[in-house]
Amino acid sequence: MQQLVKKCQGQVDRATIYRAISLFERLGIVQRLQLGWKYKLELTDAFTHHHHHLTCLNCGKVTALSEDKLLEDRLRLLAAHHYFKPQDHQLEIRGLCSDCRS
């Protein structure tokens, strides 16, 4: 969100940006992904392929993982086992990226 506000600085005021993002969330255009203590805005699965994330706890780098059919099937089975009908989900794996491990 801070990056968006910076890019629009001088052209659009901060309140307008926040109102637009709120509207986009309600309309299902963007979704707020909680990554660690921060959040990131992404287009919803209606506009991009479903994916998950790796988040580095040291530098904050976020890497998108491509969709994995086996994982998605397992998550559906897990939900069904608990008589639960999922609407959507997010998966974040937190750790250290290769740069920070060196």
C-alpha cells in the first residue's frame, strides 16, 4: 500500500487511494494477503492464476509459487473431511531466502 501511495504522490491524495482500494476489495478485484506482520495487495484469482507465497523473514522478499494441483486437491480433501466448504484460501511459507541464508 505504501508503494502505491508513493507512486501516486502529488497526483492523487492518500484518502482517495485508500477508498479506491477498499472498493476494489469489496468488488473482488483485489485481495489483501497477510504476509507476516504486513499485508500485500494482489489481484484476486478471478484475474490471475491461484498461487501461494514464500516470505523471507529477514529481507521481506515475497516469492509467488505456481499452483500445485496435488496441494490444491489435498486442501480440498482436508476441508471435506471436516465437512467444510471452502470459498478460498491463502498459504504462506515463512523462512529464509537463499540470499539471506548465505
